[in-house]
Amino acid sequence: MIAARPERMRVGVPAVLALGSNLGDRAAIIRAALDAIAGDAGIELGRVSPLYETPALKPDGISEEAPAYLNAVALVRTVLDPLALLAAVNRVEDDLGRVREERWGDRTIDIDIVDYDGMVSDDPRVTLPHPRAHERAFVLVPWLDVDPDAVLPGHGPVAGLAARAGDPVTPYAGEDGA
């Protein structure tokens, strides 16, 4: 007897995920995270931005001592509700060695839900849209690459937000690792 293969999701709502890594082989870790997201039956991976390099942002501002980040944005469709989507991306982070000891600390991978179908929510478990996305060029610039007409609920067009964001963002052309 042949086992039935679970069907992949066919419909869902749009969501925007921001990915960042500043430890290890950053590019490979982001690729592994995207592969894991694509492998989740409740998530359909859509367009993915190019990688961008940015200095580490700490609570006091930009840190020149901390390793730089690679960042990307992925558009997805999902049948998961926001909390289930958060649980799914947290599992990916855990599987890729994410350690949560310091707020805004260095990390192998960070995956944030930036937008979930335009929903606005102040649930302490998952605030939507992401509370600082409107001021972070490392989210806004890659987002524009995959959706030039994007609008961040409560904040307006992403293009205008990106033009006002002050953190430096550089297209990434290098290779990480040995």
C-alpha cells in the first residue's frame, strides 16, 4: 500500500518575513532557514529578496564591534494563524542554533513576522505589524525588492519609509564561510 502524501497548502493569506543572521556562515544559514520555511506544509514560500549587509543594531545604536548582519525578506502565503506561524519560524530558528539570552544579541538566525495579511494586533506574543519595521532599512529595503508597492499597515508605503530610515544597508556580493 502506498502512503498518502500530505497535500501542500493551496490557499492562504500573505505574510512578510524578515530574516537576519550575524553568526556563522550567514548566507548559508539564511538559505537553510528559507529551505526549512519552504518545507513547512502550512507555508508557501514566494519571492525572496537579495541579501543585504548591515551593521549590528543594539539597544544603544549601531555597534561596530558586533559582527555585521546579512538580511533578507521573504513573501509567503500561509494557512497558519499568526501564532502558529510564529511557532513555525521559532522552530526554524531553534533548529538552526538560535540562542535567546540577550535582547538584540548576536544570533545565527532571526526570523520576524513583519506583516500578516495587513493585520494590526498588539498581542504581546506577536505584535503586528512588527513594531519597529517602519524604521528599519534592513527590513524595508529588501522588502521593496520583492514588492515595490508594499504598504506597512499603520505606517504607509514602504518606499517612503525606506527613504526615511537611517540605518546603512549595502547589497551583499560576498561569500561567507571558509
